[in-house]
Amino acid sequence: MADVRTQAGERYATRRSFYVVAIYGLWALITAALGLPAAIYLLLPPKARKNDEWIEAGDLSQLAPNVPVAMTFRRNRVDGWKILSENSTAWVVKRPDNTVVAFGPQCTHLGCPYHWDERKSEFLCPCHNSLFSLEGKVVSGPAPRPLDRYDLKIQGNKLLIGRLRVPEQSA
């Protein structure tokens, strides 16, 4: 169609056939350039997330027994293909027997931030007046369960914080 034959029957390309092949070639390149990343995005899963990530939260030698301290630490969170670095907080309590517990910073009722009330010696959620004991148990209010707890490791005087876990309900 685009080729022309000479009197001897030989074929040679015309300018028009060159442009047609060039246009189809450009279309193929553009399709590959757009389609390949889309196929990779749809067909390949994101990188596997590390389950056992421990973050250093602070020094235990600075804690007094039965005095909750809000410790802030930096944690990386995987959101699909993005890794976000964000500040997190834990309420850390060192008990008289030197065991340590760390509570998540949100009330278990509606996720409001709570604080330590020194006068009452309880954690207080000011939004709906939920009260929690030093052990994280519900004292009063609409909170349906005890405070969430972090997994902890202690290396020397360093406190390492792991995943936040929801406490099991007692019957």
C-alpha cells in the first residue's frame, strides 16, 4: 500500500510509509511508557511491612515510681507505598517493683486525648469525663474498656516501644 515497486519488481519505501511507521512506533512508545508503570502499580504488592519495629522512647532512670510521664517518640508508618514519619506519645508509668507499662494516648471511648490529673491521681478524659486508674482500668465514665497498651522492651535504661495493643475484655 505504501510501498512502491520499481519496473524490476523491487520494493522501496516512500516518505509516506516512513511517517506511518514512525507514528505507530511513537504510539507504541507512549503506550509502553504509560502502561508499564500502571501495570506495575496494579499487579505488584507494596514492600512487606516490618512487624517487629521497636522505637526508643526515653530513659527509664528519669522516671519516679507511680508518676505517669508523657513520652514523645518518632515512629515511621507505612501507608501503601509511602513511609510517613510522625510523632507519637505514650503515657509511661514505672511501678514500685520497677516494672513499666505504657498506655496509648487516646481515650477508649471516642479517641480523645486524656491527661494525668494529679489531684485525683487518675487519668482524665475531659471530653466525656472518663476516668482511668494508674493501671489503665476504667474508674468511671462512658469508656467501654481499659486504656490500650504498648508492647515494651527494656535494654539497660532505655525504654523501647513496640505495637499498640487493645487489652482483652474480661467477661
